[in-house]
Amino acid sequence: MKNEQGFSMFKMMFWGAIIAAGVVYAYMIIPVYNAYWKVQDTFEGVSRSMADSSERAIRRRLPDLFHIKYLAAGEVPQEFYDNLKIKADGGRVEISSSYHVTVWLIGPVEGVDPNSNYTESDLKGMDKLRAKLRQDFDFKPYAKTP
């Protein structure tokens, strides 16, 4: 009887750890996708409602539209703004960008610059695990007036 209770406790701890790991992973990943969905939704709104606007007017209005969608300035990297392309030509708008996001699940590597090109042989100890648990995302929001 005692043996069975220990096995039940082990199963509960095992499944609890799996569920907790899933919750932590979702907690770190969902904001990245949420920011992308807000950007994509804003782009689609711009392509529909600002089709007659100029490129300059769209660029001026974009920060306000992001604010309306509750997209904070730091939720997308500067690379998003650097790669922002808007083509507006009398009734049609094409808007796009691209950016990269890296999520370090247990923190960035410490022995080397995390933004540099390093190989696994450059890493030691916990940095090897940190690099393996790193998640990279490439986003390319795009919308065009139908």
C-alpha cells in the first residue's frame, strides 16, 4: 500500500513539472506572437482604411494605430521600423516589414556576446543549455489593399 502512494506522488510531481514547464514556455512565447498579431492586424486595417493616404501620412499615423492596439514601443524591435516598407499609390497600399525575435528561456548566454555569431564549441557549462533552449522567431507582417 505504501509503495503505491509513493508512485502516485511521483506521478503527480512528474505531471506537475510537465504542466509547469508548458505554462512557463507559453508565458514567454505568447507575448512575442501577440505583438506580431497586433502588427498584422494594424497592417490589415491600414491597407483597408487608409488606401487613399500617402506613404508619409501612413508613417505619421502608424504609432497612434499601434497605441490603439496596445502595442508598446518595446514589443517589436527597432529592426521592425528599419525594415518597414510602405507603397501607397492612389487607392492601393502595400505595407510590410520583417524582424527577428530571440527568446532566451533560461537567460542569454554569458560567456560570449549573445548577438554575435558563436559556435557551440565556444560555449561552456550552462551556456550550452541556454543556447539549446533559445527560441528564434522571424516575422514578416504584410498587408495589401484588395
